[in-house]
Amino acid sequence: MTTPSRTQLTASTCCYCGVGCGVLIEHDGETILGVSGDPEHPANYGKLCSKGSTLHLTGDLDARALYPELRLGKGLARSRTSWDSALDHAASIFAETIREHGPDSVAFYISGQLLTEDYYAFNKLARALVGTNNIDSNSRLCMSSAVVGYKRSLGADAPPCNYEDIELSDCLLIAGSNMAYAHPVLFRRLEEAKARRPEMKIIVVDPRRTDTCDLADLHLAILPGTDVALFHGILHLLLWEGWIDRRYIDAHTEGFDALKSLVRDYTPAAVADICGISQADLLQAAELIGKAPSFLSLWCMGLNQSSSGSAKNSALINLHLATGQIGKPGAGPFSLTGQPNAMGGRETGSLANLLPGHREAGNAAHRAEVAGYWGVDSLPESSGLTAVELFESVRSGQIKALWIACSNPAQSLPDQSKVHEALRSCPFVVVQEAFATTETCAYADLLLPAASWGEKEGSVTNSERRITHVRRAVPAPAEARPDWAITCDFARRLEHHLRPGLPSLFDFDSPESLFEEYKQLTRERDLDLSGLSYAILDEQGPQQWPFPTGVSTGSPRLYGDGRFATDSGRAQFVSEAYQAPRDKREARYPLSLLTGRLRDQWHGMSRTGTAARLFSHAPEAQLSLHPDELRRRHLNSGDLVAARSRRGSLILPVVADAAIRPGQAWLPMHWGDRFLKGLGSNVLTQPAFDPLSKQPELKLSTIEVSKVELPWQLFALVEGDVQHRLSQLRPLFDGFAFASLTLTGRERPALQIRAASVVAPEADLLAQIDALLDLDHGPVLAYDDPRRTVGKRVRIEDGRITALRLAGETMARDWLKSLWQEGKADAELRRWLLAPRSTPPGAVAEQQPQKTLCNCLNVSEQAICAGIARGLNLDGLKNELKCGTSCGSCVPEIKRLLATQPVAVNA
């Protein structure tokens, strides 16, 4: 499509969560200019969340990997090289390692953000050419427990529902998901459905009270990790009250008697005690489910990221089988995928235990089928290493060459101290990545620049099994290349070492050629998409699998006929007793640490961390504690604390949060060592994993929290060139006890730094920091008091502040930042700056900065509270301030303010 100008629109998909929203990319053929929701895409019908709607603002070229870079020895800096030299070197190292130590001495760690065609190329490379099953994906951290749950209970890894079921359901259970933040566009659909049909009942199971809970008729704030007991307790009541479908159980399932015997012991009293909820709430949940004409469940990481994640999934699916609530509109167990193409990875077999077409790597017949199709003698029989196991094997020296693609394990895996140790010790690390700024890239001996969102073609599968053709809008910058092309180019070079003289297995010239080969491996499998093609996706739009040859449309729901993908054709009830979480609370670690998502950030922030406005809702990492916990520990909001687990410690600010219980703490998952000194959030989390899915228990650890006294503090802000400045400044803060480097601003993006230590750093270090802040020359006002180790620097250009630094104390930081935001330098500034006083004019202490509540329209919490005080209701706020009228993600928070803020007397 083109417009009268030279601006073009290209239909593609969002690269964040598993909703799979369609987007229209506005561009001029070279540069992405804007983005909007695709009104014709059935996943979102034009809606986008705060992250998706700012996609065009991300991907700062200063953060991108642009050229291949090679390190010729540990401890040396990488230098630019050619693609030929880079891939020849990698092929030589991998071939030498395989010859000397065997194929299992190398490994591949890939990503749910790859396209399906990329996934397939990597899978064929590992299995058919190298001969190893050591290929796993960061989807292991995301959805592998859901895979086990579906396969054990229903026979295949196939979510049976679609997004329309969210709107059609009479009773909807959301478990372990802050859907309002993790899958915002689906949550908007649920909000609208609830508004149209208030009789729809919504149950939310979550230890925290989140924005999602605000929509619920019933919030079950269970103790962390007790989901299995809850679901067994609900089934106990369904049986007791006769709210089960015995006819469906007898006709279509197996194993019910064993489960019935197990849940007999999960009485309301016992379950209420285990879960920390009331018996009345438990009974209400069972009644809402048992009496509903249709019952749908949605879940995400709160169930999956657990050492009993598979048991949680199976226990929830048991409820659907017992009530016959599957295979019909508005009903079924519906796992919400975390990453944009985690489903594509599962389909292509790109987890250590899988093969293409939902086959098993441990199944000899499946291996023979795939080997025959690929034209190789056999596929490896030995079990592949899954994510946590893989990096432990790197650390122990078993893995000697590691290829990482489109993933940031040096931020995302649990027990980060050991992950960084592993990457440091690995003889050869290849990182294939679009963003050179990730924590993992620091360990790359070879960095290969990859194309990113809007720059590559292929396909993705979203949470409802819907495949979309991803189209390229603009070329990748500099020498960056699509992932499939990098992988196939490397594979052809490796073939010269491992298969000399034989025809290439990687004779692909486009992503479409990869898709055409891959789809035949799905023929007559449960996910059969042999009838699909790029042409069909372009002509008919995104399609749900199965889509076998000869059909004209996809399959909106599965198992409507009551036949399942098991050997017997019957669904299986799974009977597993509740087991307490692995990381037990004790005197040394009395707090349960929960992790989760922020509204406007995604994963390790490699992309969202390039857009300053996406920090405005949550400007920095903070640890949340219940107000009672703060009082018990004699803490105040804003104090710096040390959070310690059995694996590591982290210093960061603490904040009061009544959304969690006493005895709990909450920390966003996104912060890594780039933005928060100390290896980030996952230095605290535990590597214990589910025995079946091997998915680690990232959601729950135990910690202790104590105040730290760091009297010497620094605050700095500088606008312009933020990515380069961040990369240059971050290493200078390694010697500080606490350091937070984030972005701020909207029209004028800036780098914001907070740091603290026991004593002042050496003058030379402060001088280096000033030089990188542009505060060592030019129009800079300065004041120093060496005796108190206090210093002030403010750069003023064209009548406004462009950079500032406060050292020794930071009482005036918010006042100075407000002057910077307003683009001025008022008359008080010079007098204050050149005086010994610390407090800003008219102030006695620091104030908590106002956050931006509506990111889309730049509306602050302060402005919304002022509107409420004048008597505006939600519609009035929308009309006057425009907040909540774009993506809608701020609406739950606005509603809470409306319920708690004072209003005008005459309102």
C-alpha cells in the first residue's frame, strides 16, 4: 500500500508478547517512521499496547550491532571483521571442537523471538549437521511447563482455544498472569466483554493484587506456589457438589478414579490453610466454575515458572476435563504464550527434547522420520541439555563452543552469578544479536549483527495457533543480516569440514524456501500446516493450524469431537500431589520474593530500553514490600536496601506496596546489569526446575532485606547520545555499592544516573564521569566543597539545563530535574548553585518524582489526581486529559485513583 506521498505501509506483526498483534509499519523504504495497529488482523483488530505503539521509537542505531566483530583472544577487545572471515573462523572453531571433543561439546541457545524459519534452520543445523541435541531456547524459561501439561493431558502441545473464547466465556479463570501488563491487548478485549456482559464472572489467582485483579469478581490471593493445592481443592468441591460432567468423563477421559482418590484429602479446611485463603472464597470459586455454562482458563508464568509447573498445568486442565469444558465456544484451558514466536519454536522442535512437527527427540521412530526427510543417516540419540543444564555444562567445561541467538541469558536466566561465570570461562562464544548493548554481548568472542523487527521476513505463530506472514519493511542497517541467512551461511561453511563433497543440507535462498521444507514435516501431525503457504497467508490473512492440504480455512478450536491426540483417543487425568516450593522460607530468608513484569518494559529491555518514554511509568528498579514489612524493618520508601538470597545480593531502593502480603517482596524481572549494578534481578532467583519440563522456578525465591547506609550519593542527568553515554559510563560505576542508570524524558531523551557508596570516589573517577557528562568544559556552572565532599555541576545552553551532576548529596535532584523537563534555568538556580546550602529553593527535602500514568498521551499521575479533585470521573478525565484513550493500559490505575483520591465537595 502506498499513500500520495512516498510513505509506504507494510503489514507485519509486533515483536513482543505472544498475542501476535498485527501492525502496519509506516516507512519510506529506508527508515521506519511510525506504527499503528492493523485493523484487519484477527489478533488485535487495530489495538496496540503501550509497547507495541512505540515500536518505531525503539531500536536506536547506537544500540545496534552493525558489523561482525571478532575477539582473537580472551581479554582482548573485539575488532571489526568481514562476514566471510567471521563465519569461516566460527566454522573452523566449531569443526575443531567437534573433532576433538565430539558433537555434544557444542551447543546452541536460541530464542522465542526468532521467526519460525530461523528456528527451523538452527534445528536442522544442530541435529542433522552437528549431530547434537544440545539446542534449547529461552522458551524453556517461558512455556515448557505448558507444553508438558498439554501433552500429558491432551496428547499434544496444542492450545485448544482462540481469542474469541475470551469474549464468549461465562466464567474465566486467570491464574499466574498479570494479563493487564503481560498481554494488554487481550485484556482490553476482556474488559470490553465484561462491560457488555456484566454477568460474566472473572476469577484471578495471584499472590499480588495487580491491575488484572481490578476486573475480577473474585481475587484469590493464594500463598506463592500453592496452585496445585488450590486446583485440587476446587475439584474436591466440584465432586462434592456434583458439579462435574460424568457423562463426558466416562466417554472421553481416562484416569479419573485415581485423581478422585487423590483430591479426597484436599478438603476446604486443608486447602484454605495451605493456600492462605478463606474457605468461603474457595467455595465461591468452585461454584462459579461448576455452575458456568462455559469455563475458560488463562495462565502464564505464575504457573509455568515453577519447580512444580507441570503439575500446576495438569491440575488446572483436570478441572476442564472433569466439567467437560473443552472444545466448545468460551471454554478450554488456554495457555498465554510469553514470547512472540515461542509457539513456532515448539512447532519446529527447537527445544532440546523436541523435533519438528511436535515429535520427540527421545522417540526412535520420530528420529528416523526426520532423518529420512532430511537425507541423513540418523539423528543424535543422547538427551540434549536444557537451558539451566546447558549453562551449568558450559560452566563445568563440558560445552566448549556456544552459539547464542536473539537471547540475553546474562540477564534472563536464574542464578546470574553462575551464568556470568559460565560465559567468562567458555572457550568460544558466538552471539548472533541485533542489539550490541545486551549483557550477553560483553562475552561474545564473535558478535554477528542480526536484522531486527521490521527488517526481516518469515512467519510467527501466536498463542491461539495463528500463523502470520511477517513482512520486511526496511533493509537492516549496515551489515546486519536476517537470522536464517546467517545460520544457513555458517552451516554451509561447517559442511565443508563435517560433510566434504556431499550435497548441502542448507541450500535455501529465502525464508519461504525454509517454510516450504519445514511444513512437510507437519503433514498428518496434530499441527498439520501442509496446506499453508506465504501466498495463502497473504491472500486470506493469518490462519490457525491445523491447516492440512485441501482445506480452505484454519481450525478455530480443537477437540470439539471429544477425541484427543493420545494413543487411546481419550484425555488423561493426571494425579500429582501438591509439593511445597523448593526455596523454603527460614529465619535467614523469611521473605518470599515474587518476580513479574512492568507495564511498559519487555524482557531484558534490549529493545524497550532504547526508548526513554518507556521508563516514565517505572523510572528505575525498586523492591516492593508491604507497609507492615517496612515498619518492622524500620525502613521508609526510597531507602536503599540489600536484598539477599542464597545465591547473591542486590542493592536497590525499596518502596511500600499494599498489593502484596506481609512476608512477601516483589521485584520486576527486567533489570539486568546494564541498568542496575549487581547483575540485576536474576542474581537472586533460583535455578531449581521442574523435573519434567526443566523450566526454572524464576517466579519464587526466598530473601532477606536490610537497610544499607550509603551516605555519599550521586545524581546525574545528561541529554543526547544516550546509548553511547550509557555504554561508556556504566563501567565507571562498578566500584559503587549502588548504581542505577536508566533513561528519562520524552522529547529530549536523557540518561539518568543514581549511585551511592560509603565514601566519596577518587577525584580522578569523578572527573572521568564529568567528562562523559559534558560537564568538564563549556558553559558549566560549578560549586565544590572538598571538606564535605560535595560538588554541583550544571550545564546551561540556550537558557536551559542540558546536563547536571550532584555529588555528595542529592537533595535538589527533583527540583533540578523539573527545571530540565521544563526547558528552563530559573533565577534561583545560579544563587543556589554557588551557595553552600543543599536544599533547593522553597524545599526542605527530596520529593518522590511524579510518574507518567498515561504513556501514550503523556499524562502524569499528578494531572490525573488534580482532575479527580476537580470532580472529573473516568469519562471526564478521558475527554479533558485524553488519558486512557489510546492503548488503555493506564485505565485500571486511573480507576484505582478514582476510588481513593479525594474529590471536590460539589462533584
